[in-house]
Amino acid sequence: MKGNDLISTLYEHGTLASLMAGNMDGTITVADLLKHGSTGIGTFNGLDGEVIILDGEVYQAVSDGHVNHMTDRQAKMPFASVHTPEDLEKIELSNVDFTALNGDFAEKHALKNIFAALRLKGNFNHVKVRIAPKQEKPYPSLLEVAKGQPTFTNDNVTGTIIGYYAPEIFGSVTAAGWHLHFISDDRQFAGHLLEFNADQLTGDLQIFDNLQQHMPINDQAFRQGEVDMGILRDSIAQSEGNND
């Protein structure tokens, strides 16, 4: 349970709605992002791959399937979420997949109206990820990009899931429900998680009191971007690819 005197914060830079609209220029450096947390997920300038941040180390899965250990702290990101792991609830899960996370797990931990971070480790029977390819200007919408994203699978792989749960009412700020990335222990396989199943996983859950939403106010494309709210929800669901 959370300590009464401890307030934890999920820090998010940019918005998913802006990314959906094609605002893909990086607006925060890795160095500045890491001031707000040591663990998280995101993407790089031009939607260049899927980012996994663990214990202050930054990894980038790129669209040919390779994983880079990113040491350039001046690299920029248009959208990212990070936190500092603290006051963690240890968890052990059996026969786990997205159906279990969306069902019994979310209900047991009363996640419907809160933000939470999840980290799960162990041996996975099957993992399927997708990786956003780097885009060039003029940027397309995220939905257009999602239609052509390469996917990769791996079986019997040890690794870590890291990501977040967000309430439905915040579904234009970030991805509603689960937004999870995966990285293998050997750091050779990673991406945005689409499917997985495992017999036994261990890890931790962190519940946040606060969402700190940071806007790139000096970026004119972000400030002037037009978002079609009428199709936004369905577009996000399609681009996330794990909304079952």
C-alpha cells in the first residue's frame, strides 16, 4: 500500500493527440527527461523507434529489429513518460497475458480511474512487438504510420515489460489502458508490446498520486497543431494495436 506521506508522480512530455496529428519533432532532450525519472517509455525525433528506459539506461528499438543503447543525452523526444520507482507493490502473476492484465489484474488493483506503472520480469513463452519506423517531413499522422509498422516475434525469451496504465478519460493525453514496451535481457529484442504470454512473471506495481503533464510551449507546430477529436479515439486504438 502507498505510504500516506509519500506522493509519487508520473511525468509525461507531449501528448499522444499531438503525436497522432503528426507533430513528431523532438521537443525534450533525454538529459532533461531523465531529471524527472529513471524508468519509462517513449519515442525519438521523427517517431524513430520505441524507447525503453530502465534504471537510467536508454534503449531504442529501431524498425529493422535492432536495439541500440542510446548514450546521447542530447537526443530529442516528442513524447515520453517517466517516473522514479518507489513505494512499489511486489506482484507475482501466473498464466499472464493482455487479457489477464485488462481483466482480473486491473479489477483487483482498482486501476480504472488512476495512473499506474507496471514492471514484469521473467521468461515469456511468446512476445510480439511493433516498432515505429523513422519518419521524414512532412510528417504523416500516427495512424498512417501505424498501418505500415513492422512487427517482430520472439518465443521463449527472458525480458522485462515496462509501461503504464491510464484512465479512459485521459485517452487523448496518453494511451488509455495499458501502454507497454518490452525488452529482452540480452538487449537484442524490444518494441511496443502487442501480444505476450508467460507462465510466471514477477515484478512491481506503482500507483501515482500525480500526473505532471509537460507541454513543449516553445514548439510552434505543437501549439498550432490541429487534432480531429471526432476520430481521435478510434485512431489511437488502431495505432496502439493492443486494445482488445
